[in-house]
Amino acid sequence: MTLPALDRSARRHADATADAAAQAALAWLHGARFVTTASQLVQLPPNDRAEIAFVGRSNAGKSSAINRLAQQRRLAFASRTPGRTQHINLFALGPKQDPDALLADLPGYGYAAVERAAKLRWQAVMANYLAERRSLSGVVLLVDVRLGLTELDERLIALLRPRLAGGVVRLLLVLTKADKLSRSKAAAALQVSIQRLGAVLPEGADAGVLLFSALDGTGVADVATTLRDWAAAARV
């Protein structure tokens, strides 16, 4: 069926607007720069701007995702041994003299070879951050698309439930390594994750699910646009 000329024009305009928004969001993330690192919540500086946390299992590709979004090769440090990063790292986004958001890279969790005492210590740090950090306005949960949401991921979501209720804190589930699956299998995994996430979210939660690949760029523009929209909404 041939669309009316007006409809085609409107579609082109919508596509151009979306492309412009994506480019602006990617440029915003490209300016990310390191602020500080902390092993305890009390060591983090006070912040009255939007703060967006990246969390995920140690092998979910969190560092690769952050680096791809920021278009920087080593903004987020990926340890050769998963699970060895023990700190919360903060990065500033926006104007250098007056950042409009912070990105928080939290320690990975769930790596079996890590000593139990260390696991418990990191879990406590993350739990305190997610439950108590007042400036937290959004959480990006990274999950390997081939695994989907695991019990550990659902525990983290349960921890966030009081803040997710009513959309106080937003959640974006990012299914990483989408390039490892065929399109049909990735689409099927996306639907499964949407259903499973919906089953564990509280009423009124503001959440989304996106496919992502740091390798081939799948979802990069969509995630970038979402993060910039979050930061803009927090300033209103």
C-alpha cells in the first residue's frame, strides 16, 4: 500500500527528529569524565543532579556497554578477572563547569570465583547505594541476552522495589551481547525478558527493555536517548 505524501513526510520528519535526538544524546555521553571512586557510600560526594547507576552480573558486559555509549575505549575499566572491581566509580555528564548528571558504575556481582567475604562486602555497598543514595534517579540493569534475568538480577530488582514504585527511580533492562544471537532468537529473548520483568515490577514502575550490543551497535542510540531523557526529566 502506498502511503499518502503527507504521511511519508511526517514519517521522515519523525525519523529526522529521532536521529537528531540520538546524536545529541551520544555527544552528551561522549563528554563523560571520571569524577571519583569510592569503596563505601559515605565516600561519595553529595549530589543534587540526576544520578544514573549501571549494574549487572560480572560477565554481563557492563564496562563494554559504558565505553561504547561514551565512545571512549577505557572510560570504564574492565578487569581481566570478572568480579574484581570493588568500587563505585562516578563520571560526570554535561557541561564541564556545571554537569547535569552523574553516571555511577557499580561493582559487578555473581562471579563464583570471588571470595565469599568479598562478595558480601560488595553486595552491602551496592545495597546501601541503591536503597539510600538520594540522588539516584535511574538504574540501567545489564543482563546477558542469552541468560535473561537470573535470580540474582531479580533480587536486585526486589531491593529497588520501594524506589521503583510510582516511578521515583526509573529502570532500564539492557540485554547485552545481542550480536551473539540471530535476529529471531534475540527478538524472542526480548519478549521473554519483557514478560519476566513485568512480573517482578511494582505497580507504577517506569521501566523499559532494550536489546544492545557493544560490538555491532545494536541499541546504542536508543539507550543513549533514554539516559539523556532521564537526566532532562530530573531537572524539571
